[in-house]
Amino acid sequence: MAVVACHCLACQKRSGSPFGEAAYWPHAEVLIEGEAKQFDRPTDLGGVFSQFFCPDCGTTVYMRGTKNPTMPGVPIGLFDDAHSMQPIRSVWEERRHAWVEIPTSVQRFARARID
């Protein structure tokens, strides 16, 4: 599992906060049940980022990008033990609000992580 904090404008708009965060696992380790609606948006690197949300309440329940299609992300706010999850990576820091610090990040990227 890798927890990532993203400061891009799309994540800010999706989450309604200064950044979005998600825990990413290999697809084989994630069980997704129930109906979800899909919203696709283009990324700045030419890919597609898909968000899947509950059709009843609108909560984002998972996401997936074309860069790592076998690694779905789940917003950490959906977990009962979310406080134990800390971002190890912070991306799109050039869009980060000046007052936001992610002290647990060991990897920082001005934009998206390329590899």
C-alpha cells in the first residue's frame, strides 16, 4: 500500500479541500462490490483519471489512472482507521497551498510522478 497526497486542482475540486489523498493497492488485493458511477477526466500528462462514486450519496469510493491501471486508490477518509494511514508521497506540490505541509512524505514531486 502507498498513501499519496495530491495537490492538483482536479483533486482539490473533487475533495473540496486543499488536496486529495488515497491509499493505492494492487488490484488483486482490492475487492470492489456494489454499483458505482464513473467520471473520467484527462490528466496533464495525456492520460485518463477515472473516479468511481456512489450513485446515492456521491462519495468517491475509488479511483484509477491510466498510468497505473492495476493500482486502484481508495480515499483514506473511507477507512475506520484512517489516522494510521500517512502519505509517503506528495504530488503536484506546485499547486500546494502555502500553509499545507505533508510532513510524512518522503517523496515530493512538483508535478505528477513520471515513473
